[in-house]
Amino acid sequence: MRLSFFSRGEPAPANATVALPDDTTLPHDPNLIPSLLNEHRLLRAQLQGVREAAKARRYEVIKPLLAQFQEELKQHSQRKQARCFAYIERHVKQEHDSTLVRSLRGSAAHTERMVTGFLQHYLSIPVGDANLKRFGRELDEAIAEFQHRQEFEETSLFPLYRPRDAY
């Protein structure tokens, strides 16, 4: 069936159900958390690299560094949402843990909006002597928010990611 942009497509049968991923399509990956932790470390290092470039007044590298950080953050977030959050939500059984996961998703959106807003702003205007102090303050705020978020995930979310039989 081919759909055009405004097409409704074929209606679903009345008895159709939405298929959720089963354990074979969303298995536990023992390497996921170590990989996400490594990505956290690399993302923090990238932001520190931006900070060092600004301190050295190497303005020409700031925009490419921010763009690279933005792309890698996007990939990291998508992977975490699709593999970590989805797996935990599928297997968590205690209400307290379910509430924590929902809360973490909500706070992730807040942090993402803050960091994304910072990135979009400074990807659209050049950093130079005229706005260096403001950029430095806002970068430090973004780093602090981002680091706080990562520490929270590492202590609250990542411990919930465990083999299915451990729930």
C-alpha cells in the first residue's frame, strides 16, 4: 500500500492490537550501561573542549564543536530512549520504579530543552569577544545542568537496567 502525505491509508481492522516489542526484540544488553557511561564521559569532555576553546579565544572551532556535540547528544539520547528506557519500562514491576522512570523521562525533556536551546542559540550566532562572557556563563550553566542530569541517570536510572529475571 502506498500512502501519500494526506492519505489516511487503509483503516485498521476492528480487532487489531498494537504489537509491543517482545523480549526477543528488546533483549537485555549487558554492554549497554557501560557504553552509555562512556558516552556520558565523552559528551562531558566535548563540552569541556568547547569551554577550553572559548577560554583560548579559538572562536572558529566553537561552532563545529557545538554541532558535533549536538549530533552525538542526539544519537545518545535516541539510543538511551529506545534501548534503556524502553527496556526498563517493559520489565519494571514495582510502582516506585515505574514512577521514577516517568519522572526521569520528564526531567530529561527539561534538560534537553535547556541544552538544545543553548546549542541552537550559539549555532545561529558567532561567539566572539563581544559575547564571550555571556557565552561562558551560559556554557557553564549548560555543563552543570548536563552533568547533574547524567549523575542522576547514573545513580537512579541505570541501576534499574538489569536482566529480566532480576526484577
